[in-house]
Amino acid sequence: MATKVTFHELLASADDNEAILAIAVRLVEEAFDAKIYATLLCSSQMQAESIDELLWQKPVNRFIPHALEGEGDDKAVPIVLMWKDQLNEGRRIKNRRLVINLTMEILQDFHRIENIHDFVPTETEQKALARTRYATYKNAQCSMAFNKA
């Protein structure tokens, strides 16, 4: 089965970081509701810790079980937050059904992941990098989807 990659294009009027976080939280909530274990792959440990704090507060009306990679029994929670340096240290993405990629980089071993969500920021240079990621995934025969956020 081919990896499905969905790109979310951000609106020009939105703050990219806030828009990405809002979409990521919505995707986490949808994954949890569908009983899909997911990995939220962050650019840095600081970003992962910030999102960890955010997930304690949102969604407002309930709690979504989550953990930072390596913190406690992260195999028992449906949402795991990792950061890029952990992959560079040899750790692997455990929840491969869904990866929400906040690194703005092409995922290694992406063909082993069922669903990837990626983002197209509004800034010109970041948008060009997103086009490169899109072309790489498409050329690798991934199933592609595109949403305007």
C-alpha cells in the first residue's frame, strides 16, 4: 500500500506557527477519535514540549492522552511527540499509521508510514521547500492530497 501524503496550505493572512499548531491539534484530535495511534514529529525538543503543554489545554472540553518520546511508557499512549534530533540519534517512529510532520523536511523511511501530514507555509522560501517535499513524495508514487487550510 502506498503512503498517503496530505499537504495543508496555510492561508496568507494567518500566522504560520499558530495555523500549523491549530491544524496539528485538530489532526491529533481526529486521530484519537478514530483510535489511530499517531506521532507528532517536531522540529525541536522545545517545540515538542510546547505542543505537549498545549495538548494539556486543548481541546478545551477533554483530554487526549499523549507523551513525549522516551517519557514513561510511550507505547501505551495514542499520541507520541518526537523531535528531529531523536531521529538523528537513531530512534524510530513507533506510531507509523499517522505522522504529523512539523519538521519541514522529507521524512526518512517515509514509505514505511501509512499517512503523513505536511504543511505549506506562506513564506516564499519555506513554500519552495514544501514544493520540493511534495515532488519527492509524488515521484516516489505516494498517494497525494492537498488541502487549503
